[in-house]
Amino acid sequence: MMSQPPPSSEPSSPPSQDDACALALAGGGAWPAGVPTVQVTDLVAKYGSRVILNGVDVAVMPGEIHVILGGSGCGKSTLLKHMIGMYTPAGGHMSLLGVNFAQADEPERDRVLGRVGMLFQAGALLNSLSVRDNVSLPIVERTHLPPAVVAEMVRMKLALVNLDDKADLMPPELSGGMKKRAALARAIATDPLVLFCDEPGAGLDPISMAALDTLLVNLRDRFGMSMVVVTHELPSIARIADRVTMLDQGKVVAQGTLRDVQATDHPLVTAFFGREADDHDLGTSVWEALTAQGAQT
């Protein structure tokens, strides 16, 4: 009988970057460090003939909270909608978890969106469903897990947002802060690699807003997910932002860490971060507000 050769003692080579990304998409690991979870390159966005974004570049890294900020009408929401694949770029390209949505087929897009969470501005809970059923909805839609496993996942997610004792309530029975937390539990129900948040603090009092910000940071620290947060709330930006991208009139006017951006001497940045607590009506562009103010002096 021939003896078998001894097993190789050489360590196995680490998976390639593409393999690591594919494994993470399949739910088998973290997104590889150094590879953007969201990559926007020279993005041009239009509504008809009107240019909304022009030459925008954004890279969101694993485990970071990246804040998109600017005045009303600057293109924040349009950028977010392109990031999640709602719109096709008029120019440039956008990739989410390594997939270029403009070139991806429907099954591939669906596979990527299964690893993405979305916290809507108004929560968007279904009033006809209990909190428990709202949170279980994405799990039931995207998996074939047994009901007992789904129930345990929902319990865990509600516990993470301190709503485990509110599972049987209906959305109209919740306070504004509770609705946002319930919507957040639903957004993270399937353990996303990327969480998008559209004005998460909108409509909340300062205490509830601060509590939600703390919760977002804690979830990022615990699970290592990337977060893209669209907001213009200065206290929230200071509490949660690792890096920021500031837009005006569809262009990036500042980008980097919060400290680096605040140190920028661009008049738009100075006006945004130095505005009074009661805020000015910034209109469709912060720059328009600045020029209008200059015309009055």
C-alpha cells in the first residue's frame, strides 16, 4: 500500500480582493479594508436638461460614517438616490459594493441591495403592521429562514435600538424618536454592509436627535458597517461624521475629515459652519444666500 503524502504545512494564501468582496456580499465576512463600499466617480446627474450634479467624486470606506451636507437644493438627495441605484448617471459612474449599477442586471442589483439598509427621512413604517412585523418584513422578503429564527433576529434588532418592549405596538402609537428607532431596526434587519440615512434627525427634538446619533455611532462601532448620512444638522454632523462631502450647486466644494473641512477658508464652508442656531433660509444654494447678503451691504 502506498503511503499518503503528508499534508502541506504551507499556509493557504489569503483570498483575492475580488473573492473577499464576493464573500462579503454573500454574507460570509466583512468588506475588505481599503476597498470603498460606495464609489462615485465624476458623476453627472440631470433631471431632463437641468444639471443637478456635475463632476462629483465620493469614496465611502468600510466602517466609516460619511456625511453628505450642504444647503437646501444643493444635490444631497440626488446624490443619495444615485448611490442606492434609483437613478442612472447621465455621466461618470457609481459602484455600490463593487458593482456598477448602470451595467448590472436585475439579479445582481437585487443581490447587492440585499446587503444595503435604508433609513428614510420620515421612517416610512407601515402603519398597518406592528413594529415587530415592520422589522421582520425585509428578513422574510430576502431569506427563507424558519419563523423562529426570524423572530429571534427581530428581537435582537429591536433590543439594539431599545425597543424590545414595544414590538407589539403599531407605528401610530410610537413617539417620533421611537418611530425613527423602529425604522432603524428595520434598516439593519438583514445585517447590511452599508446603511444609508436620509436626514435621520428630521423632526426630532434635540435630545432624541442626540440619542439617535449615539445609536448610529454605536451600531457602526459594533458591526463595522459603512454609513452614508445626508443631513444639514450641525450638532449631528459634529457627533457622527468621520468624513464629510459638502455640496453646492451640484459640485463638491469641500471634502475630508470634519476638522479638515472646517479649517477650509472657502466662504461657503465658513458660512455653513458659522451660521446662527436659528439658521438662515439658504434657499437652493448657500452661495446664493451669501451673494444676496453681500448685495445688501
